Amino acid sequence: MKKIFIIAFLISCVLNANSFAQKQQKTRKISEMINDSQKTNNLLGDLLGGGLENSGNAELTILSAITFPNAVKVKYLNETQKLSKPRKKAVDKWLKDYNKTPDAKKFYTVEIAVEEDGVRYWVMAHETAVVGRLKSSAKKDDEIILNLRILGYYKKGKTTDYFLLAESVD
């Protein structure tokens, strides 16, 4: 009987430790995600011939089929704006071509303002899973954790606009 109690206690300790470890979610920074994306884009650009940096005002929109969601901790600024036409077109195309969820485009019509390390970002956000949830549970300047992806980017000359997409809030 004593052995059964000890085994049950050890199993309980392992399960509790495991659940505690899962609750401590590792977050990344948006700036780290962008740096990783830039490294990948530079590598692919070199492999494909590159040359866009020297092409003046050439315009380029790149969407990625391979994206990984990352948890990012940011300051919520409690500001929203309607997606611009180029950003709406990019998210709609990505949802259709790569995420295979064209019906979800109706949920991505606005973006939210967030701040990380003094830098302001506009993030395309799911209407109910992000915007609706933040309206009911977050206040201006609260720290929040978003599940974020970089869908791709728009580049004109030396200016690059990354397509950041928030799918949910933790």
C-alpha cells in the first residue's frame, strides 16, 4: 500500500510540474520575428538573383506559404483602423492560397495598434478572436500576448511593410 501511495505521489508531482511548465509560455519579440524574416528573404533573394535593393522604386509583394505562429508580449494601445486596400488584398490572398480558409477573410477587416520596445506596429487582427476579446478584457497600455504570424511583406524602394497577423489573444 505504501508503494502505491509513493508511486501515485510521484506521478502527481510529474503531472503538476508538466502543467506548470506549459503555463509558462515563451514569448518572442516582433523585432526578432522581422529579423528572422529578413534573413530568410535575403537568403531567398540571393538564391533567386536578388537585385531589388538597387532597383530604385520597384514594388514587390511577397506572401509566404510557410509561417509559424509566435506568442509576442506587447503593449495594447486601444486603437483600431480599417485595413488599407493593399493590406486587405494581401491577407485575403494569403488566407485563400496558403491557409486554405478563404471564408475567414470576413474576419480580417481591421488592424490594432500595439507597441513593443517603443516601436509602434499595426497588426491585422481577427475580428472576434482578437478585437472583440480585447474590447471586453483589455485597457489601453495593458500588456497582452498575441499569437502572431508574419504573412509576408510589401517593399517599395528601401521601405518594407511587414504583414503582421494576430490570430488570437492569450
